[in-house]
Amino acid sequence: MNTVARGCGQCTLGALALLLGLSPQARSMELEPRAYSNAPVGFNFLVLGYAYSHGAMSTEPTLPLSNAQLKIATAVLACARSLDLWGKSGKLDLILPLSRLAGTATYAGTEIERNASGVGDPRARRSVNLYGAPALSLQDFASYDQDLVVGASVQVSAPGGQYDADRVVNLASNRWSIKPDIGFSKAFGEATLDFTGSVTLYGDNNNYYGGKTLEVAPVYAVQSNLSYSFAKGAWVSLGVTYYTGGESTVDGVDKDNQLDNSRIGLVLAQPLDRNNSIKLNLSKGVSTRVGTDFTTVGIAWQYRWMDGY
């Protein structure tokens, strides 16, 4: 495998962060190894993924549920393109999840049961590498070696998924959210250390259960991933994330459900050839105050192409 293929084998989409949190309850807590890695300008990516999550969770991280035991199976279709943004490398990711949910939980002292399937909220992410990862052609990328990369991104989630105001638990959130983050990635030979910080800002859900209004405070997250590259573009990553905030109010009544949670995750990426690769992942809660004590396992196939390659 040539230098370009090895380098591109280490590139990941922002959308592939979903592979550690494909289920819709994990949107603001996704572990994102190599989120700011470089890629030649003009590469296109297509991703098909599947993940299964189970445990004490909810589709809304700050939803006032207790004793939640849910199972969520999610397929995701994602596409992306590497871009030249004023001489800096960047990516545009588009993500559409499709989920099936089943399980029970306690809400306001009453046990509820939910079975649902359908489309989740679509998402778009624009990222740019501000330092250390210039926009490069395929030919120039062959001689690129990463040192320190500093990047930023904005992810927007739109209220376009399946939602039922008569149900407490849904596959979609019926509101907008925006997640800006900033991070750096430092290479140490075959090892790479990533660190990012983010905040997720939520719009109001004005058609919440019972015709009420749900407001959620911002969720703040920090995460770090340590990855190691092997021969022919394979790599493995171990990551941890901590997040807090997100206290919710319903019609102005404080639910006292601020997040104070952490998760750990493992990703293994293996190129199959210069255009195809697969990724396997596992993540689980480490410490949980509200809503995310669950385990996720997933697999994804990625195909990349560009004219003449």
C-alpha cells in the first residue's frame, strides 16, 4: 500500500464519531478519535454503519427517566467530502440515522413501555483544520507527515426525525441543536494524542410530552483519545470523555438532572484495500449521574473515492 493510501487509511470522518454513539441518546457525548486528521482535497467518503446499545439510557440524555432499560439498534448512512477552505483542509459530513428502540422506564413514578422504529434527527458537520494540516492535493499529500494539528468544527442537528408528543421516549428530539468544538491532534511517531472540548446548545421543544415545553441547558464535554498506527493504515484508539451540564426544565420546573458522566471507548480500524475499510467499536459508561449508563458495540464500512484514484 503506497504512502497516500496509508495516510488516507488514518483519516476519519467527523461522521464516524457516530460509531461510538450511533444511538441517538449519545449525540453530545460521542467519542471522536482522529476527528481532525488530514485528507487530500477532493476525497469523497460513504459510510454504512450499525450499532447496538443497551442499558440504563434514554433517547434524551437529560430526560427525567429512572430505571430505564432500553435496547436501541441503529443503522447510519453518512457521506462526506474533504475540502479546501481558504488554504486549510476541512470536511463536510452529512449523517442520517435509522433506529429501532424497545424497552421500559419509569417516568413520574409510572412504568412505561416503548417500541418504535424510524428516522432519527439528521445532522451536518463542517470542520476546518486551522493549523498544521494545509489543504493538499493527492500528489502533495504523499509527502505529508502530521505533527501538531489544531482544528474546529460545528455540528447542527435538525428536528427532522420521527417524534410523537404523546410519548415520553422518542427516536428524535423535535428541536434544533448546535455543537461547536475545538481540538488538537499531536503525532508522536506512530502514536497520536487527541484532545477536544465542546459545548452542545439546545433549542426548546415546544411540543414536549403532555403539550409542555422542554428546555435543556448546554452540555459541556471534554475528551481525549490515544491512538496507535500499525502497518498498511490499520490503527487502534482508546478514548475517554467527560460531560456535564444539560439540566432540564419542563414548563419552568427544574428537574434536578444535571449530567456528571464519563464514558470510555475503543476503536479498531482496518483498511481492506485502498478504497474500502471497516471500523469496529465498543464504548460504555464509567461513571453516571443521569441517563447514560449503557454499552454500545458497532461496526461500519467506509468507501472513499476521488476522480482518477
